[in-house]
Amino acid sequence: MNIRLTHLVVRTRQTTEHIRFSEAVTFLYGPVGTGKSTVARLIDFCFGGDLERTPAIQQAFVSTVLGARLGEYECTLERGAEDNLAVRVTWSRGKDDFGSVNAPLSAGEMPLLDAEVYNLSDLLFHLCSVEPIKVLKRSRDPDSPMIRLSFRDIWRYCYLDQTHLDSSFFRLEDPFRGRKSQDAMRFFTGLHSERLSQLQADLYRTIAGQHGAREAVVQIRRFMARFDLGSESDLTDQIGASERELRAAEERKQTLETDREASIHPTDELRSRLRDLSRIVSDLREAIIASQSMLAEQEALRAELITAKVKAGRAEQAGRVLDSVDYSRCPQCGSDISKRPSAVEQCRLCGTPSIATEARPGFDTEAVRRELNDRIDQISDSMNRRQQALERSKREFQRAESAKRLLDRQLEDGLRRYDSAFVESIREADREIATLGERLRSLAQLQEMPRAINELEEKAGASQGRIDQLRSMIEDERHRFRFADENARAIAKKFKAIMLDVGFPGVSDEDDVVLDPRNWKPIVVHSEQKWGFWETGSGGKKTLFNVCYALAVHEVARERGMPVPNILIIDSPTKNISDDENPELVQSLYREIYRLAAAGNGAGTQFLLIDSDLVEPEAELAGFSQKRMAGEPDAPSLISYYVGP
């Protein structure tokens, strides 16, 4: 997998810093706190990693641009200080093949290109013309979907960061990241196929199902033993006895209801009288309401007639008073009209022709008064008669209601005395039927438990056969990868050779190195003793173990054409190893690194080495570049103007 770093641009609040990378080895060295490790972290940041927010990064960092060749493409990867979700990738190959996308770190629903590219990882594989394998999205979940291997999983073998160099062996001890590191090694060595992934997923799923079935059997048996539920035959006998009791209870209830329907109830006559009396009470209530409404209407009419009589008398009196009045002033505006000449048969006030005295209706006033008096007397007499009838209706209504209440109490007493025994018998029968019905339902449900136990045990037994079959198929599938096994053995052999060349303490020619493809943990076998990364003891030996293994993986990848990115960043390869106390060990380690860098003839592994002291190649190495970062004018820090913690 061809990846070549060309340069790194770091934009700060005041300056723009440039770092160029050599084709073979770029060695950054100097005292602590000058930004050497930050260079490696910014490269990792451009490849989708997280950036450690040091004080210098917090105060000065703005953005970074990483120049690289990915396959046949010239690319730049841009990311700002606050870009937490995506990386801007721009690429070109010739005049007509170029592009630029904001590649998200997490896959979205829409592809970025016409190809199967959904995030930054997919884009990096696509530009390098490499098809990644598909692995389980959640390695511990057998129902997890298959997704493409992430670039971040294989990048662990290309960037040995200072933090984990002496505490973690490529995250294999992590229950989550460890599975991804194993997937990366399978991808490198070719020990992987879509069919193998599917078989492994089926195996995990079947084992989980078998475990669940056996656990259910244990829980059901504990429940049945706790409540003394007995076996399936005992439950069948209990169900038969309960069904017979239920039929007997239903027959007793049916007999009680039949006997009741055949007899005449003693309260039937009372019910008939109550129905008649209820109709009488209802009719009287309606009659009272109608009489009260009619009385109200007559009272209103009588009041209107009396008012009309009063108004007629007042009108006659006013006519007599104003009949002989002679106006000297206008009653409306007050103008003097006393000198206005009066015309014959014409009103001097308004000019209207005078009406003869004979035409005025004053002579009819007595007739109107008598007519109104007669009408008022007739209405009053009618109201008196209706009021008397209303009083009689109210008295009858009260008597009927009293009689009805008395009959209601008699009926209630009769029903209570007559029905108490029958109702109690029916209730007892209903309670017994309900109890037996519920018992039958419970027993029927409990009867499923022994059946479920048998079915689950059969299922678990059948699952074991399926598990054995899947394991056999997985082994057969793995046997097909003889070349992949040879790659794994080659890595183990090369690892031993590098440790011997470096002078790794405690490793000799008589020892064997075993790399088990099931967990990808290299083990050194010395007689009857076995030890690996976690048994090396000191931090210096763990650092050396990590570096030697990474060198072995990259050298075998170059020799055998494995898809390992041909770039290796090692931050502090001599961490916990003193140059004063172990000068030969330090020299031999760098000698091995430079040997691997020179073996590619310009097409091998590109190294970025970061250490406190410079260790130059013993022989001339083409493409070797060094850069001192000491916070001095001739050797500035990564951020030249920054002074701080």
C-alpha cells in the first residue's frame, strides 16, 4: 500500500511552519517541549486521528496541511483545529483526474464518489487502489453487520506513538481495539475471506444461541423445583382433575338457573302495581308543569290589560287638560306666536286644519274601560279555577309518590328476602368456576415449561453439532490460506532475526518465536518457558519489543508484497533505553532501522524517527534527512515564536 509523505504545513496565529519529509528517513531530534512529537500527532490528525491539545496547540494552532502521495495520486489532507468531523482531501493525477471532497470521519448514507466511498477511510483505500476486507462492525456481537476494515486499524502498525510504545502491544490487550488489530493482521497476511468472516459470524451466533438455550433450561428447572410443580405427567393429571371439577360446577349453576326460571316470583304483582303507579306519577308531573306554565301566561296577560286600562285613563285626562290651552309661545323653540293671526278652522300653532269636536274619540273612553274591566275579571276567574286544579294535582302527586316509595321499599325487602339464597348460590358457583378456570390456564401454561425444557435441550444438542460443523468449515477455510500462514511464519522468523541483530536481552539462537494467527501475539519460546510483550518486564524492553515487531511486519510486507502502508513513524524508539548505559543496544537498533530503510532502493519503507539525540547512519544512506528542533534561531521549534509550557 503505497503512501509517501512529502511535506507538512502548520498554520499558527502568527506564522506558517513548513516541514519536508525525505523519501527514506527523516530524523527529528532535540530537547523536550519543542514540538517533535506534535509533528507525528499532526500527521495522525490528518489521517483521522485525535490531536492532543497541548498548551502550544491550544494557544497557537490554526490548521495543518499534509502533502502525500497516495498510490498514483498527489494529495493534500487539510484539517483545522476545530474540524472534528471531517478532513478535506484534494487529489490529482494528470490533467483530467482530480477531485476534492470534505471526507467525514464516520460513514454517511450518501457515497462521496461513484465508487463505494463513504468516509475518509474508504477514500484513502480508494486512492491507494486497495480493496479492504470486510469485518464485523461489532466483533463481540454475532448479529453485527459486515463493514469495510478501517484505515485507522492498519495505521496502528505505521505509527508507534510515544504514549503507548511501552504500555501496549498494538492495542491487542484492548477488548475492542484488539479485535480490529487482529483484523488488520489478517488483512496484511491474507488470512481472511468473506466466507471466513461469515462462518465466524455464524459460529459466534450459534454459540450464543446454545448458551442462551442452556441457561433457559437451568432457570426453568430452578423455578419448577422452587414451587414443586412436578413433571409433565403430574401437570397433566392436575389438569384432568380440574376440568372435571369445572364441569361439575357449571352443571350446578345451570340447575340453579333452570329452577329459578320455572318458578313465579312473589314480587311480580308488586312490580305490576309499581309500573302503573309510575305512569300515574309521570302523568301528574306533566299536568302540574303544564298548569304552572298556563298560569304564568294568564298572569302576564292580566298584567298587560291592567296596564292598558291605566294608560287609557291617563290619555283621557291629558286630553281634557290640554283641550282648551291657547299657546302664546311655541312649545318647541319658545318663539312668540301670540300676535300670529289665526285662520278659520286651522291650528294657529302648526297650521294644521282643526278637527271638529264631534270627530274626537273621547266619547268611547267609557266603553273601552268597561271592556277592559270585563276582560280582567274573566282572566282572574280563570286563574282561580286553574290554581284550584293545580293544588288538587299537587296533592294527588304527593299521595302517588308516597305510595310509590312504599311499594319500592316493599319490593326491595321482598327481593332481598327471596333472592339472597339464590344469589349467594350463584355467586358461589361463579367463584368456583372462575377459580377452576384460572387454575386450568395456569396449569396449561406451566405444562409448557417441561416441553420448553425438552425443546431447548434438543436445540442445544443440535447447536453443538452445528458448532462442530462450523468449526470444521472454518478450519477448512483456513487451510486454504497456506500462503497467509507462510506470511505469518515469515513475520515470526523475521521478528526473531531482528531481535537477534538488535541484541534484544534474553533472546538467543536456540529460542523460537511463534505467531499464533488466532490472537496475533508473538511468543518467544525458551526451553519450557514462554514469554511475550506483557512478560518482558521493563519499559525499555517493551519499547524494543514493539519497534522490532513493527520492523519485522514492514520488512516482510516489502519482501512478500503484503498491503502494509510503506511508512513507519516511530516516536522515541529508545524510550526508557539510556544511550549512556546501553550505547550498543541503541546503535544496533538504529542500524537495523537504517538497514530496512536502505533495502528498498527508494521504494521501501519511509521512516519518520523522533528522538532526543541524533543517531546517524554508520554508512552513507541516500535519502537521510535530519532536523534539529531546539527552540534556537538556527534550530527553531515547531512553532518558532511560541514560548511556554
